[in-house]
Amino acid sequence: MSESPGTTATAAPPPERHPAEGTPEAAASALHAPTAGRSWRALLEPLVIVLVGAGWLLYVENSDLDSIESRSLAPGYVAQKTWEHIELTVVSTLLVLVIAIPLGILLSRRWARPATPAVLVVANIGQSAPSIGMVVLLAVLWGVGFWTAIVALVAYGVLPALRNTMVGLQQVDPTLTDAGRGIGMSPLAVLGRVELPLAVPVILAGIRTTLILMVGTAAIASFISGGGLGDLVTTGVTTQRTPVLLTGCVLMALLALLIDWIGGIATRLLSPKGL
């Protein structure tokens, strides 16, 4: 078909090409997709936790409380016990990490592996012994108070962090460490640049487990005047005041859920990209 004089032929634009599902182009498109929806979903859980806690406290405050319940559920007293519980959890977890992670790295070295069974037996004492019996025994030896409760919590929480650190380092592919040594890296460089980055997800899972254990076990601090939300639970049991008992239990459960959410966010942020 001939063109009329004075007209110029223009090429039609190529049809828009959409990357097929499963292709590298589709993967790249998904990688750069907006994350606003996922961000809102991530913030939904802590918002629900805070709203449930505030709603429960408002319900209790507007209930028909007697004098004992009113004193035990005063906003200032509840806030103080919640903060004490957070202190018990954070301090004990930090001490667990200071002990468990370096020890796990040490035991993952080939020359230190013969000592692993003996160390695990000692670390397992906290998990196998009843937590209340351990905290009472420590109180008899060292007296009551905050730091005695911390020692009991550390003994209870060492094993998960220690075990996960060892497993995370031991499951690193030996060919990768051999490749690092083959290009002239020192053993310390291989540990810091190859082994630890690959073991981070497993180590973070152990830390997250330790945090949740600390939140639940910190209630035993009330038996030795260590503070925390366990004081509300023991007060509710001894005085037979159900609102006080339920408030302590509800706040501990919500605090555990909130810390688990924080642990999940930290795991996603700190894990090396691509793992």
C-alpha cells in the first residue's frame, strides 16, 4: 500500500511488555514494589496490643473495686510494676547475651568442641530445675532483691541463646570457610566476615526465644521481693482479688507479645540481605 505524498511513516510503539511471573524481571519488580501496605500491617500488631492493654485498664478502673483492689490497681502502682518487669527482662537478657554468644562462638571452634557436653550440662541446669525452687535457693544463699532475681533469670535463659549460637555457626557450609581461608583470610576474619553473617538468623531466633522466656519467668521475682508484674499476680492470689490477678496476667501476656513483635522486626532488619 503506497503512502500519500507529504506524509511521513511513523513506526508504531512496541506493545507494553509485562514481566512474566517467575522471571528475573518479575522478581526485580516485586523487590521494588511499594512497601507501604506491609509497613501498615507490621504496625497493626503493636497498635492492637496497646489498645487491648489500655482497654483492659480502663475497664478495671471503672469497675466496682474495693479498697484493696483500688490500691493494687492504682495507675501509678501498675506503671511502676510494669517498668520493673521490663527492667528485669532487659537486664537479664543483656547478661545472657554477654555470656551465651561469646561462649557459643568459643565452643563452635574445633579445638574447643570436647568441652561442649560439659558446658551444655551446666547450662541445662537452669532449664531442668524448677524456676521457683532455683530462685528460692538463690535467695537463701545471697538474700532477696532485684539482683538475685536477675541471677536466677540468667541461669534460666542461657541455654536457648547458647544453643542457637552454636547451631548457627556449625551449620555454615565448610566450603565457604575453606574458600575464605584459601584467599588468605585469617581465622578471625573468616569468623567475622563469613561465619557470623551466615549464622545471624539462627542466633537472632535464639535471642528472641530468650526474650520471651525472660518475660514469662520474670514473674518469679515477686517471691523474693524482686518486683515486676508478678507482684500483682501474687497479691491477687493471696487476697483472692480476681481483678488484680487478671490484670497482672493480661499485662504480662501483652508485654510478651509486644517484645516478640520487636524481636521479629529486629530479626528482619539485622539479618543479612539475601538469606
